[in-house]
Amino acid sequence: MSKQPTKQEAFEQQLADRLNAASLDKNNPSHIVPAKLSLDSKLRFRCHPGVSCFTACCGHINIILTPYDILRIRRYLGNLDADEFLLRFTTPTYLEKTDMPGVKLHLDEEGRCPFVTPEGCTIYPARPTTCRYYPVGMSYFHEGANEGAESEEFYFLVKEPHCKGHEEDKEWTIREWRIDQGIDESDEMNKEWMELVMRRKSFGLQASLSEQAKKMFFMASTNLDKFREFVFESSFLDIYEVDEETLAQIKEDDIALMKFSFKYLASSIFNTGELKMKDEKVKEAAERVKRQQQEKVKEAEKTYEELKALRDQMRAAQQERRKRAPDAGQG
Ligand code: SF4
Ligand code: SF4
């Protein structure tokens, strides 16, 4: 019988899982400090251009981009076209040990971030959520695998030997650190999308996700320009109920469109019902199925009638031959 992990072992395993999914060196998990931190826990750290390791952490990393990260960077780069941004700065990947496709920052030949220079990060005000978190990590502790099981948010500290920021004398609580780095805002923007990824992760790969659903998830998560075209230039609005106010918002406002895309993905992939199909469309679909059924029944009836008529003709012809046969014998 396999031994149940203790709470501490489960906690450490989740830290290791988190480490694999985050931007850290997975060959050396020892730099995670094995202590569960809360918002009020203290952190001694400061990163600034004067540290000897400045920008050392901007290479050989795995930075997954959330939809809000992509939007924020594109805006910072002068509303860069989504296709161009994806082609120039990203590489496709899978998210958080799932089969859900997304993108990560594309590193140059030396393994460096495309936005790093000796002077620092060229997109600092718009840097991705992962960069804001470092050296703090966040994860969830699940009490059990069952649905509805309690899940508790916790933090942990990453202390990599090359990072001299830990030797500085600035002290914060995790709460203060989050505010200073703009993490609260990023997390709020990404929340519903992260929930989709986590939900998929908790389902496990045994629950299959169609290729079509994966493509839709990728498109909506990475390319808002294409998602907008999909909403306004396909039969989308004939099928889904979207009120006038929402329509006006998502036409003009990228954040509103992004939030709307999360609702669409939740409804279409996990059937959450957040986006309703038009009643008449549901009725139309039911009518169409009924009509198709009736047509098939009619076709079957017609075929049967034709076969019956053929069979009757053959029988009549056979009887006729039998009638004539005795006459032929008397000739
Ligand atoms: S986006 Fe900026 S902070 Fe993040 S890895 Fe690149 S250069 Fe460093
Ligand atoms: S102090 Fe740490 S976070 Fe700041 S540049 Fe150095 S390695 Fe990166």
C-alpha cells in the first residue's frame, strides 16, 4: 500500500510543481525556502540598478505570458499588432502541465529575454506578471483531490545564490511587496483565465479537450485582434446573447474584450453557462434536428414504398410466367 504523504511533504511537492511551472531553474529546486508564507509574512529584499547581479535573472527563464501580460506589453510598445507581437517575441508552449496551449517569452540565442539591455528592462512598467512576482512565488495548497475540497493560497520565497537583492536591508510584508510590484492588479486581471487553466489542470488529461477547443483557447488567450474579428465578423452574434452595452464596450475596450473572452472560453470549454445562446437559436437548432429527422423518416418511407412496388412488380411478373408455362407445355 502506498504511503500517504504528510502535509509537509505534500506542501513541498506542490512547491516543486510550482517551481517547474514557473520561471525558475528546475534543476536546482533547493533555492526555494521551504516555508509557507502569508500576506503578512516579512521579506527582506530590494532590486535596483546598483546591485552587482543587475539583470542576471533576465535569462534562461521560462516566462509564460497571460492574456493581460500580452495586452499590456503590446500597449506599451505602441499598440503593436497582435500577430507581430506573437511572431517577434513569443514561442508556443503548454500551460501549467496541461494540454492548454499558450505562449512564453522567446529568448535570444544566448538565452536572454528579448527586452533586457545592460541598463535594465526596456518594458519595465509593462513587465510580465512572473517578473513582478520574483523572488516571491504563489501557489495553492489543496487539502484533497475531491471537487469542493478546501484550497488555500500561500506564498514562498526563492533565494537563488546569484540574486544579491536578499542582502539589501529593505523589509516589506508580502502584501506590501505585491502592491509595490503591481501584482494585485495583474492577478485581478488574470484571475478568471488562471481559473480556467487550474480547472483544466485539476480535470487531468484523461478528460479530452477537442482540437477545436484548444485552438479557440489559444486564439482568445493570445490574440485579441483575432478574437474581436471572430466576435464581430462571424455568426457569433447570431448565436450568443450579448447585450448592447457589452457589445459597445468590447468593440472599443480591449480589457472588456479580454474579460469577455474569458467568459466565452468558460462557457464553450467548461459549459459554465456564463454566456447564453439565443433562445431562438436553441429552438432553431432543435427545429433543424426535428426537420432532418422527419426528412430521414420520409426518405426511408419512400425507399420502402419503392422497394415494395418493385417487389409487387416482380411477383406479378412471376405469376404471369407461371400462368403461361402450362400453355407452353400443351403446344
Ligand atoms: S520582461 Fe523585463 S524583467 Fe522580465 S525577464 Fe525580460 S527584461 Fe527581465
Ligand atoms: S537582485 Fe535579484 S531580481 Fe534583482 S537583478 Fe539581481 S538577480 Fe535579478
